[in-house]
Amino acid sequence: MNPRRLWSCLKMQLRTFYREKSSLFFTFFFPVLLMILFGLIFQNTGDTRYTIHVQDQDDTPLSHNLTEVLGHIKNIDVVKINKTKDADAVVKSQDGNFLVIIPKGYQDTIIAKKTYNPNATVNLTIKYDPGQTSTSIKLSIVNAVLQQVNKGLVGQKDTIYVKTESIVTHKFSYIEFFIPGIIAMTVMTSAVFGAILDDNEYKQKGIIRKLSTTPITRSEWILSNMMYQVILAFMSTALILVVGYIVFKASLFINIWLPVIIVFETFGFVGLGMLVTRLVKDAQAAAAVSNVITFPMMFLSGTFIPVEQMPGFLQSVAKVLPLYYANESLRSAMILADYVAAGTKAVVLMVFAIIVFIAGVLGTTWKQD
Amino acid sequence: MSGKASKKSGKKPKKAAAEDPSPKDEGHNGYYIEVQDLVKVYGDIRAVDGISLKIKKGEVFAFLGPNGAGKTTTVEMIETIRTPTSGTIKLMGMDVSKRIQEIKKVIGVLPQEFSSLDLLRTRETLEFYAGLYDRQADLDKLLAAVGLKDHAKQYYKNLSGGLKRRLGIAVALVNDPEVIFLDEPTTGLDPQGRREVWKVIADLKKAGKTIFLTTHYMEEAEVLADHIAIIHKGKIIAEGTVDELIDRYGSGLMMTFSGVGKDFEGTVKGLGYTVEECKNAHVCLTVKGKDELVKALAEIDRSGAGFKEVNVRKANLEEVFLKLTGETLKEGEEP
């Protein structure tokens, strides 16, 4: 690796990038425009709603009260499940992924705690599908509610009534859901199409052939392309975040996972673009194939709406799409600061990136036949 | 292999250079490019079919042939970017299949149909390519040398065809190379642009650079080259200097009579001359040299066969090629 050669390529690519108005538009202005449009459209239609299932095995006034408290939380719909139903089946079903079970003896324990046994405890069981962002949100909400309830008990108040308005730990609106999605989408499209269009231009203009007669190696050339794509991805992400903050006051966590996920995503999708150019020689056909790959992926991976709001079989489809993992890991990191969830999904993305990128590199020709 | 080529190799035994087990940079014996029995096969097609070449340091070598004759395939094998099916290539004594990185540092290549990015300025294009080398030419001097000083800040897309090609040549020179490969440097240019490029190449020749030029323009080879090889269907069919080739394969002096009378052709034939096919109702005949020319003119004049003008010119490479292959070197002709 020769840093001067890398820098020379990078400088050339950045120079032509900022002079090319259409690439500026698609990398920067288009995602921002999309974000503003969607933000405005969904601003007044209310926030994303989440469903929590509750199985009340106690069936007492106090347990009813707890169910009611959960139901009062903004954006939360409570669905009551019959005592006799199988809890696991509910969680596995398409519309339930989060079930709170209030055990038999809940009321008795609370009464005991408040009268003769201060050490009495009761365990609520929560069954959930950890594969989805929404469950972590629900979990944090339920935990906050229970905290309030517990506080009420310790405080020796005579009722466990809680003010529901103050319970939500992190209020988040559609725009905060959407921004990680639009970041993941922009990184994907700019990586796939960047790889295809640049490769086509360099080939057509004889630049690849020319480069192959100079001391630069294939790996140096690919690495400089990657660095270029990563820089573009960082710049567009920064712009989306800044505009999101200025226009919508979107409050999102910025942490180390954000750049890490973006790097994984860029490598994966540039690799995909390289593979497509290898398999589909004609540039226009390659662009069409990329559209066929990326466009449905945008809708199926939860860029615009949460995956859990889609029909069950489409949810299964989402889970094999790399963009889904980019979306989910970004949301875990940026909305919830849930590093474990972000990391778990980022690993899936990383595996995809490694496989596809290596295949893409191997498919890139340097020497002529 | 032509008679000439074997005569050449007689002067300098091929064996010594080709079989040197440990080639060094200095092991080139004055030959900067040595190609021995080079073959490139694609499927059933022998694109390059047993070519041998020797090009001296400081020489302008023209590789001449119609499109599809195997010129670019050959040149790309020498440039290390294509792998030969068999045969050996040495560049400045270095084996091209082994010392790829070292060779890439000392060659400068203008690929066929090369262009730069539309939104890169002239100087930036040079900076980009220069940045790929440790050894770099002075870019300002280079711009001046190819006549692009006043266009240094222009975007590539705004340059004329001739200027674009001159930039391509400048790009081939950013590392101050020892050997320069120019693949069809004037194809697609108008006569003005072609002449501009020729001047640049002539200047490089003056500066003592070794140049490997591929072209299908006979005129270009005649104007620029010290040494020519004609390739046809993957084989070298003739090799030598321009004069040597014309002397050997050309037909002497061509006399073209215009404004001739009705019985002119018959009269000339009656005098024992062979009349050749000719355009525009002209009558053409070929004579060996100056003496025969004077004699023929005198005889025709005495015979009373009337004509207005006679034009005399030396045979050119076009005719040599035609004679050797029975084909013309037309642009766009595919085998």
C-alpha cells in the first residue's frame, strides 16, 4: 500500500465528485429532501404506535390497574390476552412480539408488601422477540412504568396509581425513526450506484486500462474507491443529521456505532455493486439490476415504516435483507443507545459486507484477458 | 518471418539476449524491447502468431497494420497488462512476465481510445497520474512541451480532439519514462489535430526517447518512424526502415498522366509499357528509376500520344502494404 498513490486517486475522485451536479444531488440533496418531505407528511399524523400484549393471570383490581396504566402511555396500545392462551404462541404470532404476563398472586404480594412483609417481591414475565427494534423500545417503556410503580410502593402511597404522562423515557417521533432509515438508504444507494457508475465511466474512458499500466495495484485502487465511498457516506450522514436537527429538532444518539455501521454498510453495498458490474457487463443493464435490488429493499427493510407493521411473510423477507440490519442496528444505536442490540445486528451486516466485498474484489479485473 | 528480419537478426544474434538467464537492467545490449516468438491465442484465433521484434534505445518504432491485425494485443503484452500464450518479452533487459512493477515504473503508455474524466482540469489529470509514480516529470515543463500550457485549467470535456490526445501523451510522460507506448495516437483526429500530435512525437524523438507507436496510418509511420514492422493477421510480414521497405517492396516511380487523348493508352502499351489501373481516366505506369523515367517520357513524347500533365511520385508504404497483403489499410476494416 502506497499512501501517496491512494491520496492521488482519492483527490481525483473527490474533485470530480463535487463538480458533478447530479452526484451532489443524489448523494446530498435528495436524501435531505426526502427526509424533509416525509418528516412533514408524518408530522401531524401522530407518532408510530406500538402494541403491547398483556396476559393478566391474576385478574384482580390491582392487576387491572397495572394494565390500564400501560394502556395510558402515549403511542402504546394494550391488547389483553386470555389467561388460558399459550404465551409463546402469542409472541411468535405475527402481530404480537411483546407480552407482559402479570402472574397469579400479584395483588396478594403487593398487599403483603404494603402491610406485613416489606420484602415481598413479585416477578412479572415479559416474553418478547429480541430481533426487532420495537421490542427494545417497548421494554424500556415497560421498565419505566414498573419503576414508577415500584417507587409508588416504596413511598408507601395507598394506591399504585401513576401519572402516565411522565413515564416515557425517550419520546421519539416518526422523524427520529425515519432518520436512521434514510441514512441507511442513502449509504446503500450511493454505494451501489457509485460503484456501478464510476466503474463504468473508468472502463469506458480507458482509465482502468491506463491505470493497469502504472504502478498502482488493484488493491490500492479498490481501497481508494472504498475510502472515497466512506467519505461520501459520512458527509451525507452528517448533513442528514444536521438538517434533521435544525428542521425537526430530532434528538438522536451519536456514538461509535454510527460510523462503524456506516463503514460496514458501505463495504457491503460497494461490494454488491462490483459484483453486479462483473455479472452484468452493460452499464445500463447493471444500473437497472441495481434498481431491482435496491428499490424493493428500501420498502421491505423498514426504511419508511417499521417492519413489524408489515404482514408476517414480508417480515420474514426483511430478515434476510442486509438493509434491514443496517436500519435496525442504526436505530438501536441512535434512538435507544442500545449498544448490545446495535452490535448484534451490526455483526450480521459485517458478515454480509465481508462476503460480498471479497467476492466483488475477486471479480474486479485488472489485467486484460 | 520476412527476409529483412532475419537479415537483421544476423547482425545481432538473437540467442544471446533471449536466453540470458538472469537479465539485468543493463543487459539489454542497446535493445530496449526484445520480443521473441510471441503468441497470443484466443480460442481458435491466433491473434498474435509468432512475432519477434528488436527495438533499439532511442528509436521510433512504428507497428503498422490494419485494425484487428494484432497490434494492440502485442503492445499490451509488452506493457505487462496481457499475458502471452507463449514467447518471451524483455523490456530494457527485464523479463516482462516477472518484473512487472519495475517495468511499470519505466514505461509510459497512451492506451488506445484513452480519455480523462470530463470534469478534471488538464493539470489535475497530470497531477493524478503523476501521483501514482515515485519519479515524476516537471508538470509545467511537460504542459509546455505538449503545447497545453494555455489550457492547463480547462476541463477535459472542453478540450478539442487534438488537445485531448496531446494530454493523453503528456499523461504517458508524467513519470519521465524510458520507453513510451503510443497506441493509435492520431486515430479519429482531423488533419490539423494529427499534425499537432505528430509534432509532439517528433519532439520526443528529438529528446532521445524510445517510442513504440502503433498505427494504421502509413503516412504517420513514414513521417515519424525510424523502424517499421508491418503486421498482418498476427504475423510480421515486413520489417525495416521506410526507405528499405519502399525500395524492397515498392514498385519504383509512379507516373500519372492526366488530360490524355483517346489513343494514349494504346500508344503507351504499344511502346511496351504496362499500364496500371488508375483513377479519374488518368493513365498510370510505373518505372524503376530516374533513367527509365526520362527514357519513358521521351519515348511517349516522340510517339505523339497527347497528354496535358504528368505527375511523378515515389511509391509509398500504402503501396507496399497493398502489394504485400492485397488489402488496403482502411480505417475500420476488421479481419
